[in-house]
Amino acid sequence: GAIKRSYDDESALGNLFADVILESASGADVALMNGGGIRADLPRGELNYGHVFEAMPFDNRLAIIRTRGSDLRKWLQNKLSSKHGGFLSIAGVQVEVACNGHKAGVTMTRPDGRVISDDEPIAIATTDFLASGGESFRLPDATVKLDEGELLRDQLAASLTRRKIIKPNDHAVFDPEQPRFAAIDGKNPRCGLRK
């Protein structure tokens, strides 16, 4: 089945890309993928490299950012409080969002249920686009290391090949009942877009 993207909301394809980024980055805690970097759905049926290229046409490379929990939390809060830019896909953590008007409050929880504290060291795997300040992604005290190896698109293609079958309704990738960004009131987690 087709794996769909969405610029404005959490999507199966955004989550899948974030999962692949996390898989590709040894030692990373969290992976981020910006919605504007995904340009097409993966179609139903047998995939080829051209389909992957259409979905991720940019020659992005993997970047590892080392920072603290507080810096990532503050940036996520700013992103979710804004009306601008696409939805951010995430892997490695669950994000609980509390909207106070258009302002977002964020709690990040690891898969084992542990909340990420503000002073906790954290390694973020993402694209070189985000790591170099795209989407206003600026973490003041972070260190960035770029991977000079394969393009992210090629890593994605290799991961899809290993998986063999990708189901659009795979809840490990996207579960509408338990989204990776969940507002505590059950509404849109992008507080900045609320009316």
C-alpha cells in the first residue's frame, strides 16, 4: 500500500523516515525529519530507487547533534507554537504537548517510560539541513558532526530493501490512536495552528 506523507500533520512516511535516520545513527537517542524534506508519497506496489528519489530529492547527509534535553525541549516548544513550517517527524521519544493558547509545553519520554530531564545529555540524529539551521533549528550549546558517508536517501533505500514489505497501517510506524506527538487534550499538537 501507499505510504503517505503530510506537510502539516504526523504521517506514516515522516515517521518511517525518522525511524530510518535513527537506525542509521549509532548512539543517537532521537531522530528528527522535517516535513519540507519529504516531497512525495511512496506509491503502492514494488518500489524502485526513483520512487525513493521522488520522496527525498535532496542530497541530505546524516548529522549528529549533541546537546541537552532542555535545548531540544525548548526548540520543540517553539516549533509547535509556530504557524510556520512543516510538521516535524520524530523517532526515539514520545512527545506530550500541553497547549496554553498558542504556546506549547513539551515533555519528552523515552521508550522505557523515562522522562528526559533538562540537564540530560542527548544525541539527535537528523539531516544536515536541520543541523545547519534550517527550520530555525538552532541549539546554542550543541556540537554537530556530519557523516560524510552515504546520502540519507541511499540509507533509506537500503533500509526499505531490508524490510522487504512495508505496510501503511503498521502501528509501529504510525498509530493514529497513539501518535508520537500527542496533545494532552487530544487536539492538534501544533498549538500555533489552533484557532
